[in-house]
Amino acid sequence: MNKLKIGAVILLIFCLGALAGSVGTQVYFKERISHFMKRDHRARAEFLLKRLTEKLDLTRAQQETIGNILRESHAKIRDIDRKFRPEIKKIINEDFQRIREQLDDVQKPKFDEFIKRFRKSHRKKGLPPPPPEE
């Protein structure tokens, strides 16, 4: 009986350790991604260049050339984002409205609260702003 209890305690400690490690890793990566997304396009390009330099042992000339490529790429992405963001917001707003029309009177306030939390979580995570409230 004592061996069974000891085995159960060891198993419980192992499971708790695995759970703590998993949660800790998830929190760490979530925070790291959030921090990365809050930075502007140029800062992301510089971050990527730094990583490539470390991993590939880039020369100064390569760093300069690749840095220019990354900065140009991120500028293009930013321009595309600015160009299409209004259309994306319009589609999301239309979809939210279409979903809302399918709900009953009890579900509508819950959906409205869901949308508020959705918008708030986008701001917290440093993601591009969600569609504006109507």
C-alpha cells in the first residue's frame, strides 16, 4: 500500500510539473508574440535581420543587402495593409451584422458582449485594430 501511495504522489508531482511547464511556455510565447506584433514594420525587419545574422553568420555586405530587402518588403506589406484594411473592416462588420440577424433576442446581447471582448483582445495583443463599432 505504501508503494502505491508513493507511486501516486510521484506521478502527481510529475503531472503538476508538466502542467506548470506547459502553461509557463504558453504564457512566455504569447507574451513574446504580443511584444513582436506591437513593434512597427521596420523594427520587425531589423529583428529578422538580427536573427538571420546570428543563424547564418552573415557578412556586413550581406547584412546591408538583406536588411534593405527586408525593409522594402515590410514597407510593401504596410502599404498593402493600409490599402485593404478598410475593405477587410467592411467585410467583418457585414459578417457580424449577418450573424447578429440570425440570433434571437436572448443571444443578441451575448453576441454584442462577445464583439466587445473581441475588439478589446485585439487591442491588448497589439494586433491590427479590429473593425470599428457601428
